[in-house]
Amino acid sequence: MTRRSVIAGVGSALPSRRVSNEELAQTVDTTDQWIVERTGIRSRYVAAEGETTATLATDAARRALEHAGLQATDIDLIVLATATPDQTFPSSATKVQAALGIDDCIAFDVHAVCTGFLYALAVADSMLRSGNATRALVIGAETFSRILDWEDRATCVLFGDGAGALVLSSEEGERGILATKLHADGRHNDLLFVDGGPSTTGTVGKLRMKGREVFRHAVVNLAGVLNEVLAEAGLTTAEVDWVVPHQANARILDATAKKLGLPPEKVVVTVGEHANTSAASVPLALDTAVKDGRIKRNDIVVLEAMGGGFTWGAAALRY
Ligand code: UT7
């Protein structure tokens, strides 16, 4: 029997405030029609004072533990993917650890922007398979509303806040993560970046993006990495039950599915409700499709994401 990292539970959390396109159009020079036609986004959630990356991550983690039927003290590893941590240091993972009442476990953040959750999942899977841990919380959590330029209509309408989490458990059997594939190409820093940081400006900075160029790279990179991960897992496209993609733009999801010959009804789409929540978007979408009964035990599920760096990656698993 092979030892694999099995998803024992999933959970998510959203800020209490939902902002529709119409509400946004009252303060930003945009329209509901433009946003829906170009992106598929209808609303996003925006963190209020007191709601932070770590508080959202903790709520999502609690729900994933409950779904798994486990206690916080069963966890020996926390990997949290975020580009918007509560503090420059310490890691938001250690804040989640303290909030959950875990006195001692491995806890750290992973930073790969929108691909962060795939990076976190691959790292946690490696640590579980090598015996460094047995039960992990893998979390993607973001408060991008705090790094948006609310005067730049080309970016501020696209993003939202939220968190998603899963419990990974090291078990023997056929279920679990079958393959992961990660990439980065640092030459594209100037297409998607934040114009500040502790070691440069000493400020947090604001998100800047050349959207059209990112779009072009996204479809090519995502189709490529999906083919790679399926080949590594020994799967054909026809064997895939569900694709849970990073939710940046409905047009990217359509174009990528088309390029791979995947029927659109196999793609989980939550971008309309959540907008782009960066590292939180894949686990938020996964939680949605598990809880509404679409994704069932033993289904073949493929996760994928692409973001700043550029970074991109995919994972194939038997749920
Ligand atoms: O998660 C990380 C990865 N990120 C992504 O994958 C994002 C990838 N990019 C995209 O999703 C799309 O490129 C966008 C949604 C960002 C933009 O869509 P687009 O079809 O590429 O539009 P565009 O940037 O070429 O802009 C078209 C027009 C421009 O006007 P002109 O120059 O043609 O007169 C923009 O000024 O739309 C205008 N525009 C807007 N109009 C109304 C830009 N933003 C807005 C807006 N409301 N919010």
C-alpha cells in the first residue's frame, strides 16, 4: 500500500461584508456590465476592521477540522499561503496556531501569490510523505482589499478577501494526492507586483498589474501544467471528474478548459461570487464544491493556479 496525503476535511471563511458590482460602481468609474462581461465577477467580500488574514484563516481552519472530525491538537503542521500577512513577521501561520490553542507544531507561511495554495499543498504533501508530520492544516488566506489601489479601476474591481483550508492526513490507500507540479519564472515581475515592501520602500505598497499580458500567459501556463500533472499521475483528461481552478477570470477558466478539451460543466467556478481571492481561491472553490455535494469521495480532482512571479502549479488527487 502507498502512503498518501488524504484530504480529511475542508472549510472556508469569508468576511461579513459583501460588495456587489453596483455598489462598487458608486465610488469607482466602472459598470456592472463591464465587470461581468470581462471577468464574470458579480461580487466580492471585503474585510472589515478586525477581520484579518489570520482571523479568516483561523475560521476556515476550525471549519476544516470540524469537517474532518478532528481536534486542533491532532495537527502537527500548519502551512499557510498568503501574500497579505497580518504582520511582516512573525508568520500568520503562528497566529493561527495560537488562536487554535496548539502549543507546539511546525507552522510557517508560504508566499507564491495566487499560486500560494498549490505551493503550500505540495510542501505539506512532501513533509507528510517524508514522515516529518502526520496531519497538516493547509490554508490559503488573503486580504487583498488592503493592498488595492481603490482609484485604479483596472485592478480594484477584480479582487476580494477570504480564506480556505483543508486538513491533510497521512494514510495508506488509493485516495490522496497523486501528483503535484510547480513552476516559477521570475522574469515577469513587472507584469504583476506590489510597488512596496519592507526592504525597498518600507511601506506595504499597492497591487499593480498589466492585465492583458497576464491573461495571455495564464492560459498557456495553466494548460501546460495541467497536462504535466495529469501525465505524472498517469491520468487522461477523460478520467478527470472535477477541475478546481484559481478563480481570476471566468474567461481564463473557459479558455483553459477549451484548450484541454475539458467540458465546462466539470470546472468549478466561484469567481462570480468571490472574485479573485489569490491564494484563498482554490480552497474556497474546493470547499464550495465539496459542501454542495458536487465533489464526492474517490472523485479525481485537479487543482491549478497561476499568479505573480510568475508562479504556476497544479495538483491531481483522488478525493
Ligand atoms: O490572479 C492572478 C492572475 N491575474 C489574472 O489572471 C488577471 C488576468 N487579466 C484579466 O483578467 C483581464 O486582462 C482584465 C479583466 C484585467 C482586463 O480585461 P481586458 O479584456 O484584458 O481589458 P483591458 O485591460 O484590455 O481594458 C479594456 C478597456 C480599457 O479601455 P480602452 O483603453 O480600451 O479605452 C480599460 O481602460 O477597459 C477599460 N477598463 C475598464 N472599464 C470599465 C479597465 N478596467 C475597467 C473597469 N471598468 N473596471
